Amino acid sequence: MDFITFLMDQNSAIGAAFKYFSVTFTSIFVMVDPFAAIPVYLLLTERFTPSDVKKTRRKALIIASSILLVFALTGMGVLNLFGISISALRIAGGILLLKFALEHMMGSPEKIKHEEEDESKLKDDISIVPLAMPLLAGPGAISTTVVQSTQANNIPYFILLIAAILLVMWVTALSLRFSQYLFRLLGKTGLNLMGRIMGILIAAIAIEFIITGLRDSFPNLWK
């Protein structure tokens, strides 16, 4: 058995952990979607000095990371507080992700409203709103984090969840850091194409969430 086959073997503990990490990273990454954030990020920071852009980007990434980490920590607590089952959350999260997927495949979705964008052009600090939230840590990323946190029922899996969030934010930081070069290289058309590819991945993850939620809610129908 080669190394890749070993990692993909879901019957082994390492294979199951690898699958959880890869699915968690991919699902959160496609919801954060740093490539779709690049045009908005460049537009909102064009009036800033290079030093201010760096400070704004760093603050936004720290806040966005903190938001996702808080929901990763409190996901199960919130569900228990409101008496929401894990299966119900998976179905609801899947429907929400499917909506995002359709928007991605039909064109770049509006991660922030035009009114928020216009207001942000007049603000000195845009790191919290709209950069950190909802541009990076939006409803889709938050709901995906909560859904994935329900599967982190032991310390190793919880560490993998945290690692996946931090890795997503590290890749996002690189994307925003080199956003001008990426925008010149890919252009608006290239970024839109990547958004459509992201949409296909989001749709697949959404369907998986819905199927799993339905299977857990109606086990007799799946025999």
C-alpha cells in the first residue's frame, strides 16, 4: 500500500483524520474564497498608503480568524443552547452552501452590499466591516465552521479543525498580500472563472452535507 492510498483509507484512523482535515480545509476555503475577495479588497484599499494597507489587512485577517475560531469553539454549545440537532444544522448549512454555490456558478456573488461598499470608501478603518466580516468570515464560512465543528468530538479532530482554519487564513493572507499581482495575472475574467470552479466544489460539499443530514434524520429511509 503506497502512502497516498494509506492516507485515503477511511478504515484507518489516520485515513479518517486526513479526510476530515481535507474536507474541512476545502469547505472553509471555498466559502472564504479569497480570490473573489481580491477585487473588493483592492477597491476599498486603493486610497490607503502601503503601510495602512498592511495594517488593515493584518487586522482584518486576525479578526476574521478569531471569528471562525470562536464559532469552532462554541458551535456545539450554541446548538445545545437552542436545542438544534446536528443533522438539522447539516441540512440547513447544506442549503445555505448550495445557494452560495449557485451564485458562484452564475457569476461572482456579492459578498458585501453596494451600500456597505460605498460607506466603506469613506471610513478610515475598514478592517472589521466589511473586510473581516462579511467579506472573509461571512455567513457561509461561519456556518461551514460550525457544521465541521460538530464532527470534532475529540482533541485530535479539534486540533485538525483549528489547523484547517489557520491554514485557510494563511493562504488568504498570501492571496491578499499579492492581490495586485494576482489581479494583473488572472484579470477579472480569470477570477470569475475560478469563482465558478469554487462554485462546483461548494455545490458538491453542500449536497454531501444535505445527504448526511437526511441520512441521520431518517435512518430507516436509507436501509
